[in-house]
Amino acid sequence: MSVELLKKACELYSQREVARRIGKSATTVNHILKGIYPKPEPILKTVSEVFADLADEEIVCPVLGKIHGDVCQRYKEWAKLDKVHKDRLYMQVKESCKNCTRGKR
């Protein structure tokens, strides 16, 4: 049960989607991430059950550091398609992702 897994899930899906999947509000997820939610353990247990598949799929991106493999793959696919996306982090690394050979697939 770790906030790190919650952070990974939010990076991959968004706070709103994670909240929907665990049956809580986006505000609750946000407060847990900020460390201001009282007794988050039961919710983090649910997160670890729902998002167990995310637990060990990190890669080390040469630009971003440790990220989930699915985030890497999504950014590479968008970059190859020259997709315009509102994700600010993606916009910063788009050129690097076009030719990257790390990550999945």
C-alpha cells in the first residue's frame, strides 16, 4: 500500500479516472497525493488491488527518469504520429520520444 502506486495510476489515467475506478472522489485522491487525507490506508489498499498491474512496470526514461512503461509507449506513439496533445509533460519531451528505443514494444 503506497502512495507511489497511486501516483503512477494518476500519471497513466488521471486523478478523475483513478477516483472513478476506486469508487472515491477526485478530491479524495488529490488529498491523498498531497498527504493531507486522514487515514488513507483503506483507500490505498483498494488502489493496490485495482492497479496491481502497475506495480512493477517502471522504466528509466533518459529525459523524464522513472516512468511507467505505458506512459513511455503512449508518448512514443504520439510523437511518431506528430500528435498534438494538451499533456504539458509530453509536449516537453515529444522530440526526444520520436527516436527513443527504450521502453515497451
